[in-house]
Amino acid sequence: MGEMANTTTEKAPKRSWLKGLKSEFKKIVWPDRDTLTKQSVAVVAITVILGIVIYVLDYVINLGISTIM
């Protein structure tokens, strides 16, 4: 009871974790501008297309349910 924690052992894991994090960040290969643009356009286009498909399906299902009722 009342023992004080050893501060030197608590800081060592943090430093090694930060060193590991820094070395991992050096391994990251960031895409070039052309690749980033193409992938961003693809994501936006697919999102818009899926939004339209979901809208059409919702409209058709809603129309079918209102016809049944």
C-alpha cells in the first residue's frame, strides 16, 4: 500500500511504441495524385449509382405496396 510507481518503466513502453509507430509510418506508400483522383471519382460514381438504384427499388416497392393496399 502506498507504493509509488516506477516512472522509468512506465515511459519505456511509450517510447518504444512511438518508435514503432514512426517506423511503420515510414513504410506507408501514399498514392500519387493521378491514382488518388481516379479512385475518388470511382467512389463518388459508385455511391451515386447505388443511391439511384436504392431510390428506384424503394419507389417500386412503395408503388407495389400502395397498389396492394
